[in-house]
Amino acid sequence: MMKNNLLDLAKQRRTIYDLGRNLSFTQDELTTLIKDTIKQAPSAFNNQTTRAVILYGASHEKLWDIVINRLKSEVPDEAAFARTSAKVKAFKAAFGTILYFTETKTVAEFEKNFPLYAANFQDWSEQAQGNAQYAVWTALAENGVGANLQHYNPLIDDDVRAAFDIPASWRLRAQMDFGSIETPAGNKDHLADDVLFKVFN
């Protein structure tokens, strides 16, 4: 009989927007889980291009204040900003945030050292990002910690770099806020198999 442990965990991993700070885990425990999971995520040539900054407390809140302040100059009117601000404040209510980056120096080095595959390393670094993000998201879900993934980059890149002393070669790819699940996700729909897959013998 085939084992479905990973599939069962994958079903637990959902986008949770209503997050809180009612977690029984310590920051150290969460940090260790996040670090260890990212280390095990695969990358092309094992080049390990993914970097992460883990924010808690005032630093976590500072990140989402940066987002709100940056969006203030982008949204068309006060009503739109009020809606956007409310959404971002929900992310701020979470326990912490993971900022995912790509180390562009490593990508460039592999482009230079493996010219036959040079055109692929940007794409492969994005695949590595997806692997790391999905792995962490699933590991958090296994422990009953909710999360969602946001992409306010590149709008916030410069402010984030200045606020958290980010190396110039790190390119921001996503923001994952996480915390206690205050409201679970609803049902998830899937496209039909004949749309998603082809199987040949």
C-alpha cells in the first residue's frame, strides 16, 4: 500500500489570512524549524541560492508598517487605501514573517561557471524558492501554524534593505507571515484531472 503521509500534510497546507499570536512554540523552536526546512529544500546543482530573514516582534511589525507606508503613495484614493491598509494590518497581526531572498551573486557565479546552462539558472533559482517556500509552509502546517504568502516586492525592496541591513545582492522574492490559525481556510476547488494531466503508456 502506498504511503500518504506527505499528501496528508500537503492537504493541511492552506492559505490562512486570519492569523494571531496564540502559539505554544517559542521563537527559537520556530526559527530552528524554518532554518532546517530551508536547508533541506532542493536547488539546482545544490547551489543553495535561497536566503531568508525571519522577523518577530517589533521587526515583524516594522516590515508591515513599511508595506503600509509604501502603498500609501501607490493606491489611487483614500477608500482604496483603507481597504489595502486593513488587509496589511491583518498580516501585521500574525506572529512573525519570513522574508525570502535569492542570492544573485550565486546565480551569476553558476551562470559563469556553467555556460552551457547559463540561461537556466535564473529560472532554477525561482524553482528553488518555490521548493523552500512550500517546504516551510508545509512544515508550519504540520505543527498547526498557519501562513500565507505575499509579494509586495519589488515595491518595498529598498525600504526593506535599509531597515534590515540586507546585502545588495539579495533579491526579495516573497513575504510569508505566520501565526496561530484564528479562522481556518474554506474548501479548496481543483480543476478536473483531464485539464491538469496527461498520462501515456
